[in-house]
Amino acid sequence: MSLETWYALVVMLAALAAIPAVVGMERVGWALGLVDRPRPGEVQHRPLARTGGYGVFIAFWAAIGASFLLAPSNLERLPADNWRLLGLLLGSLVIIPLALLDDFKRLGPAPQIVGHFVIATIPVLFGLRVEELATPFGILAIPAPLAGPLAALWIVGMINAINFIDTMDGLASGVGVIAAGVLFLRSAWFGQASIAVLPLALAGACAGFLTRNWPPARVILGSSGSLFLGYVLGATAVIGGAKIGTAFLVLAVPILDVAWVVYRRVAEHRSPFRGGDSAHLAHRLRLLGFADSTIALTLYAITAAVGAAILLSHTPLPTLGKLYLAAAVIAAVSALLIGVNRAASARLRKQQTEPSVPDPVD
């Protein structure tokens, strides 16, 4: 079997497995009462089962298991990478009890963050490290005592970035497909086939989930899905050689959106971890009159454009051009966030100052 056929089978298996798995977990969610219901101040309009992420989990690991059975005979697997894959699996299994606790008990921010670090520490114990970072000026070696903690901190950051943007139908899962696809292409480009299959399977599983999550959604990721998606994206950006810069830039929109929302909440003397507002970019675009599907497609297009630019700029050695690309991406996304926020704030002020029109009297 050729490498290309193997890749195609893995992504198709992940997508096809996700559809029945997500439908099944959706039914389980309704049966157990694991349902997100609209709350005052939030943008959700209808109750939805929050168990779709378990289906993504099932599809991803089913595809990874199949990838071992179908692997080409000449596929090279390094022992260290297999060990890290075991750590990735064990860490993902810990997501399930944490997600179930949050589904049933609605954990606060502190226990969730502790749980995130526990999850992120497991692959670190199995050898996951950020030992060096590629910069435009050369390779930056990370001191050994910091290599493990930096990997754990990166994974926790990715978990929370995905969790924060999972606020609108189709958003986190669609962005996840694109981000995972970029990580796959980057790994495959440099001959890391055994590593490339991880983000490829994640992209397929998210694509299958998206068939039930596209606006108007019938199921949402929930705690299990946002945890798992952020965890796998974060870990696969490190396994087989750090691709943290790639992951950061392709997810620049959600990461900078999170930073903006946290800044606003802190400036307003509110907890940065408490939602219930419309501060996210997607919510502000909705306030400006855009439909959910249009918002999702717009953010997909931005993410894909950034991903394409990253892939086109990739060479085995770092170049100064990447620094310019990073600066351009950050500047463009920041300008987008500021512009949309100002327009939305102006719309809100106009709505608040306009007199209400009384109903006609018969």
C-alpha cells in the first residue's frame, strides 16, 4: 500500500466513524440529561446535547488503531515516537473522567485548570518535550529542566484556546479541521509519516462531527470535545519536533481572540474564565448582522489563508521571512479584532439610544 493510499484511508475512516459515533453520543446525552440549555446573557438559543466530543474521541482512536493495521510495510516508526503516542493515548483517557465531572457537576475554573495540567503532564512523563524552537534567527535550544514544563504549558494553553472559541455552531470543529490539516501537511512535507497521521485522523474526526455541528447544530462538542481537540492539537504540534510556531500562527485568530476577551473581562473587573457575555469575535460579528454560517465560513477562510501562507513559507531552515509573516498575521488579526469590536460597540450604542417604537393601538 502506498503512503498516499494509507493517508486517504485513515482520514476517511476517521470521518466515517465519527458520524455514527457522534449520533450515538448525541442520543446518550439526551438520555442522561447532559444538555446545554440557553441561559440569560448567553448567545445560545436552544438546548443541545453536549456529548459530541466523545464521538470525536472514539473516531480518532479508531482511525489511529486502523492506521497501525493498515500501515505500509516500509513505514518507519521511531521507538521514541511510539512511546510518546502511548502517553498521548493515556492522557486522552484522563480527559473522559474530567469531562464527565464537568458535564454532571459543572466544575469551576480552578479544578478545570488543575485537571488540564494533570492531562498535559501525562504525555510529558512519556517523553514529550519542547527541546528546541525554530526562530527566524536560528534554533533556540530549551534547557532540559524547562523542556517538559514548557510542553505541558503549551498543551494547557491550546486546550483553553479551543475551549474559549467553542461558542458558536461549527466554529471550533471547523477551525480544528483546518489547523489539524496544516499540521498534517507540515509533518508529511518533512517525511514524518508516522506523526502526520495523528493530525490527519483528528481532521477526519472533526469533519465527521461537523456534519452534526454545522449551523444550526444538533450537538455540540461539550467539555469532552473542546478538551480533546485542544489536547491533540497541542500535543501533535510537539511530537516529532516542535511545530509550535505553525500551530500558533494557524490558530492566531482564536488565540488572539481569547487574549482580547480575557483583557476585556479583566479590565471590567470580572473573572477571565466566566462566560455569559458576547465579547468573542464570532459574537460581535453576529451583533453586526452576520449569520452563523457566514461567520463560520469567514473564520475558516482566514484560518485557511494563514495556514496556506505558513506552508508556502516553510523551509527546512528558519528564515527572516517567517518573522515578517508572523508579524503580518498578528497585526492583521489584531486589526480585525479591534475593527469588529469598535463596529459592534457602535451598533450597541446606537441600539441603546434609539427610542423604542410602541405597538399600534387598534
